[in-house]
Amino acid sequence: MSNQTVECSNSDCALVGSSTIVLVADAFQSNGIEHLKAIGCNVEFDPSLQGDSLKDAISEKNPDILVVRSTRVTAEMMDASDRLSLIIRAGAGYDTIDTTEASNRGISVANCPGKNSIAVAELAWGLILACDRRIPDQVIELRKNCWNKKEYSKAHGLFGRTIGIVGLGGIGLEVLKRAKSFGMKVVAWSRSLSEEEAELLGIEYCGSLYQLAKLSDVVTVHIASTSLTKNLIDREFLALMKDKAIFINTSRGSVVDEVALAEAVQSKQLRVGLDVYADEPSATDKTFNSAITSDSQVYGTHHVGASTSQAQEAIGSEAVRIIEIYVEEGRVMNCVNQSVETSGTALLSIRHKNLPGVLAHVFDELSIAGINVEEMENVLYKGGYAACARIQLGDIPTPELMNAIKNNENIYSVTLTTKN
């Protein structure tokens, strides 16, 4: 991508020098910011921005790229800039970004998956151990000068017991590794997991979430927040869990029916470790009134699963890599809102000389015929003399249109493939 932009008025256009503007509106590694500056980016850094202040900053700075971590990004914020083309979530989950509205505006959204897997897995295990050995309660009593060894000697232990992992992405796999170190039997459910893959991992495959709930002494959740996973851990799942089992969620609050979980804590005497909640406060709020966190059998942390210096350095490096490739090549790595399947009904393949005006001729003919181009790629062959354009069309061209497209001395061949 060129570091120049074309500015147009009603009557004329002029090419002006301008570096890519990157607005970093959350915590970010200082060496990452310096690297972006070194490759020619104009970096605006203000980790305090959110809500109206972020919208105002986007309007004022008019960035090409916006980088956020936990800050919410809305449609109104996207509309505040006429240059914004890429939003990067400096982390794995991107439910704080309105990806539907970004897609409607042609704005790419990218994330940094897998870079915080170890950090989140470590916290999940911290919560598991805290639940089993009631470590927070022991700390509180000791600080009150209380000695209660008899009460806190009542612990099940983890060795030989069964842990159920919901979701076997990067974090789930890191949890799995550590579970084996603790000598636990592992069962797992994931939409992408097959019986064959489970066997290779040395774990038991669960065909349903409910089967996992029945088998597990410890359940730990590691799935993304989507419309398909909202309240995935529901009342029925919790009712099937063993009495006095441990339940851990370090993914997203929305994947668990929090009201049903609070009831299960009482009815089944579950011990619960949570890093995420249904209605979390913003980063600047200092209070959080939650019914579930006030329960003595619930141990909570402050959505800090990915917040280790190791994880943040890895995430920062990945965000920089995404920006660098985008600036230099125009490609968006880890794009989460790119259509997986084209809506085109026909594929037009055109082998042509690599000369100006060839593809313009093709597009002119398609435009006259009223056929929309859904997707396109133009592959250049070695030497730069010839290329092949693959164009996904919204409708099937007529034989007359095909002949009109072929009617160009710089086109070698035109092939049409239609969907069944």
C-alpha cells in the first residue's frame, strides 16, 4: 500500500504525500509504537480513549487504522472517519467491535489469535486450584489472624479426577497440556473436534456438551463469543454437572447463563472461578455490583486472563505485523469479517496480457450488462508479461456478453464456470 493518498475536490484531484495514520486507543507496547513509526506510520497513541472521547479522536485524527484492546468500537465511531479501513483488536476475542457494521462499511476487522493462549490457560489453572484448595478464603482468614487448619484440610485434590474442556482452540489445548501434568483424565467437546483427533490427543471425545457435564469433576470453558455460543452453558448443562464440581469460565461472560449458574452454585454446591461476566464494567469504572461475585463459593478475577507482560508483548508484535503487511501489501492478516464463501453465481477466468486498459474493458462490458463483480483476483505470471483474472460475478453473462469481452486483442482466453 502506498504511503501517498489522492485528495479530491469537486473539480480536481491531486496526489499528496501522507503517511498511514494509526490511532492506538488502548494499552500498547512502546517498542511496537516505535516500530510503526520506523516503517513510516503516523502514530497517535492515547490509551484513555473510549466512548465519546474515542469518537471525537477518530473524527479529529481521521485514521486509516484503529487499534484497540478492550475498548468498544461502534458504528458511530466508524462513521467519524472517512479513511478508516482497518480495525485491529489487540487480542483474540473481538465481540467489543461491531463487525456487522464494519462489514457494511467495507472496514476490515483483524485480531491476534493464539498470542494470549498460555496466559489465559495459566489463569484458568490458578482458578481451578483456588476452587479446589479454597486459597482466597485461607488468605482472607490469615489476614484476620484466624487459624482454621481443620476446615481448610477438606480438599478433594485433582489427581485422577476428570476435567472437561469446552472448546479446543489454542487456549483449550494449553489447558489440556497442563491437565495431563496434574494427572487428570481429560474429556473435551468442541465443534471442530473429531473422535480421531481426540484419540491422537490422548483424551476422551464427548459427542455433546451434556455428556461432558455428566462426566466432569472440573469444567473449564474456552470458546469465542458469537451468536451461536450465547448462553451455550445453559440451565440444563449446569443441572447435569456433578454435585460439588468446579466450574471455570475465562472466555466470555455471554457464553454462560449467569443467572442459572448462580442458582447452580447453591443447588449443586458448585465452586466457581470466573474471569469474565455477563455485564462487565468499563475499564475506567471502579465499582462492580454483581450478585454472582458476592457468593462465597465464587472466586473472581478482573478479566485479566490475557494480562501478562509476556502475552501483551506477543499480541503487540502480532498487531504490528498485521499493520506492516497491510501498509506494504494491502493484505489483511487474521481478518475476521471477510466472507468465507462468495455470493457469486459464476466465475469468469480471463487470461490476458498485463497491459493497461485490459481489465477496464472487461469491467466496462460487465457494467453495461448490469452484472456486478462480487470478488476478483488478478494473478501475475513470472516475468510480468501475462496475468489471469478470476472474477466472481453476481449473474451469468450471456453468450453475446462473453463475445464482447473476448473482443480485445490483449485477451488470450475467456472461460466461464457456473455454480450448480
